[in-house]
Amino acid sequence: RCSVSTGPCFWGYRFWTHSQASPHRWMRQALPTAAAVADLFPPPPDLASKAHVTSQDEYERMYRQSIEDPDAFWGDQASSYHWETPWSTPIVDYNFDVRKGPVQITWFPGARTNLCYNAVDRHVLAGDGDKVAFLWEGNDPGVSSAMTYRQVQEQVCRLANWMKSVGVGKGDDVTIYMPMTPELPIAMLACARIGAVHSVVFAGFSAASLSSRMLDSSAKLVVTSSGVRRGPKVLNLKQIVDEAIALCAAKGHDVGTVLVEDHQTALNRSDVPFTPSRDVWWHDALAPQPAECPVLWLDSEEPSFKLYTSGSTGTPKAVQHSIGGYMVGSGATFKYVFDYRPGDVYWCTADCGWITGHSYVTYGPMFNGATQVLFEGVPTYPDAGRMWEIVDKYNVSLFYTAPTAIRALMAKGDEQVKKYSRQSLRLLGTVGEPINPEAWRWYHEVIGDSRCPIVDTYWQTETGAHVLAPLPGATALKPGSATFPFFGVQPVVLDDNGNELEGPATGVLAMKAPWPSIMRTVSGNQQRFEETYFSLFKGYYFSGDGCRRDEDGYMWITGRVDDVINNSGHRIGTAEVESALITHPAVAEAAVVPVPHDIKGQGIYAFVTLMQEHAYPPEEALKKELIATVRSTIGPIATPDNIHWAPGLPKTRSGKIMRRILRKIASLEESQLGDVSTLADPSVVETLLSTRGV
Ligand code: PRX
């Protein structure tokens, strides 16, 4: 058994400068320069004085306790929740080192609890049943509704009872493919109540992507919706589900039951394909069910949910999360990073199809009994003022979105923002990708009227909750930096050989011990879990991101160091797009790389080599066909931004594609191509450079 390290934390020098200095630690020698001071945004004093954590000193003291005495620190955090059976100590047990045996992580050993009980029942029992849980805002202005915690409880119970009646129980997989309506978190919570494992698939993925996820998790039940409206578009989700089920059937997997929410503002019932022997309307299923359903108490380490995410190789992985650790981690980060207080109205614009919608829509806020806005639509419909209209309508105080949305709205100008008051806002957050300082400043000055701190939260599907983030009452902000680790997180900057770097340094980001909400395995594939996250740097969890730590200890994420593209905050594996492209009969080979993109952060740039019979450049129509192929194989989120016809690709003599060179060609960084003389055929680089943009 390993215990959490009690050594100095990675930016220990900040502590040591005002506690006992460690002689072998790097220490800050010089005062910050004038330029650095100008870039610091200290916490607003009125917010800081009332915050959960009121100063950097207090943060550092709490952080130190979270590492040195996890039993006390996390025991205290966990005491906010109901545990049917308490945990034993030590509160954490783990092995991160593959050389010593299988990677394993246990938090709250022996404890039993239930996520749904803690997100819903606990508040109703405490007398907060009439508090609004969801303020739902539909795609079209004027379409909205509200739901209290008690109403959520009733719906969850009816659904859980119905699920049991169709044979779904503990450990069974349920696929959820729904738009952002209250029924989506309700479906997740109903699974949690009875120990079923939900797998939410973003309702923008294609039938092929949905079916591969359903097959991988052998889903017996799919919960879906008739359709969704996003901006001016209507999507017939049930039709996509039917196609996915047919694809599963062709591979021998039978999906027994489909529950269909009748989303009438999106689609008429008559437009929805329906197979009575298999499909059930949500309302018909729930109406006869009892409004009470006992909670199933589950072991802290049993699986709560799986969520598929892209990596550098192979098909998307099913990241599996825990119960006790996930609850305490998502709940504590919500409380501290957003400085949540009763009375706040919180709005996270993420969809529950992504981890952000799991931890910061369904779970974290509800563990804290928050009132939150759920929005079905898109930021620019009917116009670019929609977000701020909603902020004013519901007096939103905590607002959380992605840099890509900020950049898209920034490009539309300030007028649509200034039309609305936004006076209710007291905190802004970002997630999903590095935020460029220009967008940060616009968010701060124009959206937040220079009044609201911005919490830049760095985390991943795998981390379950924020791992680097400022605390708004404590941390002086630097635009573009996710600042410092959350409690319990021990980040290190490693060089290529896996050595921990001290002081200001650039390298890759890894963690040397588990925090409560870290993923527990890749569902059904422990080997892939260990190979992906624990093999390259032995003894560490490897994030896949590059990072820089500056002279003040602030962390700056520099982006993925593997073959993953961060496109509008969505993770897209280059290998997935390549596999999709080569399914087209005209394509012989494809290589996909990221390219800087003003709005999306990174665009998807595809080099495509055609079968011999095709001439270059081919007809324009082929480009459209290839784009359609990717959209139908993965989904519109993976649409390539560029297709570059490539009669040849730069390869080593052993046939390996030199992606480094392709990245430079795509990004128009010709001067940084480096040595191309080792290529099997250096002339292909010339050809590609001369055809860029053709
Ligand atoms: O590259 C990092 C980037 O998003 C990746 C995780 O993607 P995903 O699992 O889809 O989760 C997104 C929402 C948590 C990371 O490996 N990323 C996420 N947040 C930030 C970020 N990059 C820089 N700054 C962030 N705040």
C-alpha cells in the first residue's frame, strides 16, 4: 500500500518562502517584474471576504493538509454527504506504479452511499424540496420551464421503477442519447439510484458512433428523445437511434428496449419512427409507476458511469468513474472553484454528453443543492445576445463556458452584450482548452464588466473534476493560466525521460498520486488503462498535455502532446478521422493533424492520398463526399476544416508518416520544417507546400 506523499508540493517554494524553507528546493529569488504584476488580477475584495477560501495563505494551508493528512481533509469534505456505511481509514489506498502490480485506486474503503440520494433526496429531506433544481430554457426564446428538487425526485423515482420493471438493475449499462432537457440529468440520476451504469453519448454523434459505444458496453436499454432543436436545425434523434440499433443487430447485439422522451417542441410524434414491440414513450412508461423508489446503497468503488473519450490510438475508450470519490471530488470542486453559495443561480453551457455536463451539471451542482439553468440551444440563436439575455432572465450569478464560445461571441462584437445588464454575474469560468489572453480579457472586461474573477479550470474526462484551477477568493489570476492544483492534486512537470523538473520549467503534465475523482479504469480493459496513462512515465498518471510552470509557480497548459485534436473544446483522435476517411473508396491514405483556428482553437486538417486512378486535384465534389463520410462515421463535430490533396505523404524510409512535418505544412510554418533529408522522398514536402490552399 502506498500512502499519499507528504513531501513538499510541486510549487513548494511558495510555501517554503513563508514557512521553513527547504534548502534543496528552488526558491523564488526575485520580486515579480512590473510587467508580471500588471498581468495579475487579484481577487475582488468583497468576493474574497465572503468566499469559502479567503486568501492564498488559507488555500496553501488547506492544500497542505489535503496532501499531508488526507484522512482529516477528505473526511471533513465527505462529511457533507450521506453515507449509509462509513469508510475506514486510511481514506485512500493506491498503486500508480505498473512495475509493482496492477494500477488501482481506492477512496473511502468499505463505505456505501448513493449519488442520486446525495444529489436529490438529501435536499428534499432537509426541507429544500421546493427549491428549483432546473430552470430549463429551450432552443427558442419563450420556451421554458422550471422543476424543483421534489419534482426531480418524483420523476427520477418513476423512471428508476420503470427501469427495474424492464429488467435493468445494478451493474447494467444504459445508453443515454438525449438533448439538454431536464429528462437527461433525470435519466442519469435514475441509473445512479439503482446502480445501473450510464453511458451518455452526445446527441450530435452519428449512428455509427452511437452503435459502437452501445456495442462496447452491451447496452440493454437506450434512453432517447424524439428530437432536438439546435438553432434553426432540427435533428430526428430517434431515427439516429434506430439506425444505430440496426447496426448493433448486424453485429449480433440486440438492444431490448428504447425509452423515448416526446420532445414536442422539437418534433411531432408522427415524424418519429416507432417500433411498438421495442419502443416506449417516456410519459406512458412513467405515469403508472410509483413516485417513490428505494435507493440502492453501493460500494464507494463500484462504477457510477462510463463516458467514451478519444485518445491517440484506437477507438474511443470507456472512462469509468467511481461513486464515493467521484461524489466528493465533483462536489468539492463545485463548491470551492465556483465559490458556490446558497442563493446563487448557476449556468454551465456544456452538454451532458461531455464530462463537463456530468460533473458540473448533473452531479457537482446537485450535490450542493444548487439552482441551475439548463439550455437546449446554441449561443448564437436567434442572435449572439442569447446567452446574456438568459443571464438577465434568470439572474445567473455563476457562468461557466468554453473559450471557443467566448471567441465566437467576441467575433460578433460588443453590441449584443451591452444590450443586457449582466449585473447578476459574480463569477465566470472557462473549460476545455487553453484560453488565449485576448479572449480572457474580453470575457473579463466586456462580459464581466471587469468585476468578476475568471476561473480557468483545467481537467479531463479522466480526472472527473477540476485538477488545476484558481479559487476565486484566494488566487490572483493570470490570463491564460489555470493557476494551481485543487486540493489533493499533486501535479508534476516531467521532462521527456520522466524526470520531475523543479522551479520554472516546460515539459509534460503528470500527477504523482490520486485525488478522489480520478477515473478508476477503462471499462473492461484494465490493460488499456495502464498502457494509456501509466506506462510512459512509470509511477505517474500521464495527462497527455504539455505544460509550463512559470517563475511564480503558475501552471500554463500548452495543449495535447499526443495525436488528439482539441476542436472547439472537443477531443477528436486524429486516428479516428483518418479511419473514417479511408472508408471512402477513393482514399488510399489519410493523415490528420491539428491546425491553429481562430474560433475553434484547433481545426482538423486532413492530408488525403487518393487511389491510383484519380488525378490531382480531383473534382470539388469529392471533398464534399469525404466530409460527408466523416460526418456520418463520427458526427458533425469531427468535420475536417481542410482537406489537402496529397499525391505523397512525408514518410521515413521505414514508412512512418512524419506528422511533425505535416503539422508545420498545415500551420504554414515552412521555416520550421526541420531536417527533411531523412525522408524516403523529400520532394513530397515541396509538392505539399506548393499546393497548400489549393
Ligand atoms: O488538453 C486539455 C484540454 O482538454 C483536454 C480534456 O478534454 P476532455 O476530456 O474532453 O475534457 C474537457 C473538459 C474537462 C485536456 O487534456 N483542456 C481542458 N481544460 C483546459 C484544457 N486545456 C487548457 N486549459 C484548460 N482549462
